[in-house]
Amino acid sequence: MASQQRSVRRVLSLDGGGIRGIIPALVVAHLERHMGAPASELFDLIVGTSTGGILALGLSLQDQQGGSLLAAKRMVALYERHGAQIFERSLWRKLRTAGGLFEEGYSHKALEKVLHKYFANKRMGDCGTPVMVTSYDIERRKTVFLKSWHPDHSELSCAEASRATSAAPTYFEPVNLHWAEQTATLIDGGVFINSPAVSAYAEACKLFPDEPIAMLSVGTGELTRPIPYDAARTWGSALWIMSLLDCMFDGASKAADHQMRLFLGDHYLRVQTQLHFASDDMDDASRGNIRNLKQTAKELIEREEDALRRFLALGAPAETKDAAT
């Protein structure tokens, strides 16, 4: 495995953000094209939350020959081809759920259908690179970290783990997951750690003790819509609920970024962008917004090209440093 030749262990951390997950998917697809290798060979640990968790699981899977089963470009296609199916904005559902006020906004069945199409019968233990995804148990009030190398989690299907990490409140209903003779009622890990960078670092320190660590953390776009004081001061719970989720997700990501800069310094790279023309809605899978998100990712990659090359050169074997630089 290529990672065994590296002097620095590379970690990939992927934020949550719904349909905006196409941004980190495109960033990783660019890295795979540039290096001529799948993410499962470029990184020693891949960690994700919500849509980032789905990406992490897909990028970690290998086929029987040790190659990539779901290259990043295939994960990009998940958003392009199936985003509107997952986030179907039908008038009937809006009326039946009162716009998501009395029931989750979207049916989990469409999401599960897509996940089963991509992951089939693959289990977490099939991941060629260690992968971890985050979730939250609302019955036990516990954070949950599903790990491909953990004996209790290795038999979980990747589709189930993807569903657990992406069950965002108000968007999809919680999921019951069974492992090691226990049942958990799980929701999106973004409720406590939308950017899993700090937890990814802690896990890397346990997996690779006394080894240097470098981390690439990729966001799904920063929220830019302001919440005016004159509006917010009169809001009750019904009006606050969606904005509060956005604030929690965005605030957690910014806090993780601050902490990781202190922990790793030059061995940490955060690739993130503001959403100036693409929608920051997690569920806007319209053709126009997908196009805008792809353009946003293109501009982000162009801006961070040199930084990404320098990151990939960290710990690279001598014969591959030229490709990275």
C-alpha cells in the first residue's frame, strides 16, 4: 500500500452540507486526476460527516484488484444524477407535511434507493482505507463514530452507515441501526460536528502513534446569508429552527478549522469557499444550482491549486514528489 512508504500520514476530512457535497467531491476528483491514483491510496484515513460521510465511504472502497470501486468522479455523478431524486420538492409532500413542519421534509426511501445502488452489499469492513463517519444517538444522547476497522462496525453495510450519518433533522427521519446486540436511533453527525477534522485528528493519533500527521479538510461552502437583527429579535421557535441548524453546522466547522490550525500548523490545509452565487440551501438540487456549485468548485480548485500540490508533496515518496509539485 502506498501509504506505508510515506513519512507523513495523510488524513482527509470531509464536511457535511447536503447537495453541496458536490464541492468536496469535485476537489477530490481533481486530486485523483492530478496524482493518477484513487483517494484510497492518497490518504491513510478518511473521515466524513453527513454528505461528507457518504463521500468518505465511497472513496474508501476498493475492488477485488485493490483499485478504486467508487472513484470521486462517480461520487460527483451521485449529486448530478440523483440529487433531484433525493431532494424531490413535490407540491403534494409540501402540503402533506406543512412544508416540513409536522414531518421530515423528504422521504428517506429515495435516499436509501440511491445509497443501495452505489454501495450494493458492501460493508464497512470492505473499505481498503480506514474510514470513520459520525452520527448521534438521540435515545442514548451519545455521539457515535462508526469505524471501518472496529469489530462492532465492520459488518455494517456502507448504505446503512451512510444513511445514519446523513439523517439530518427536518430533512430525513432518524434511522435505527443494529450492531453488537444493540440498537441505536441515529441522526446526522452534523448536529455536533459538521466538520469532523478534530475527531479525525484524534483518531489518526491513535491509529498512527508517534508518526507525523497532515490533514486536508474540505468544506462544502460557507453560508453568506445574513440574519438581520430586526428579523431575528422577533423570531419564535418555528422561524428559528432552520436558521439555527445552519448556524450550528457553520459554527462547528469554523471552530474545528481554528483548532486544527493550532494543532497542525503548516501540516493542515483547509479548502473552503464562500457561496456567492450558488445557493447555500442543503437541499437545492435544481439544475441551475448544481451548475453553480460546480462552477464554485472549479474556482476553488484554481485558487487552491498550489496549496493542494504542496499538501500532496508532504511525505510523498521521492518518485512521486514530482507529480505532486
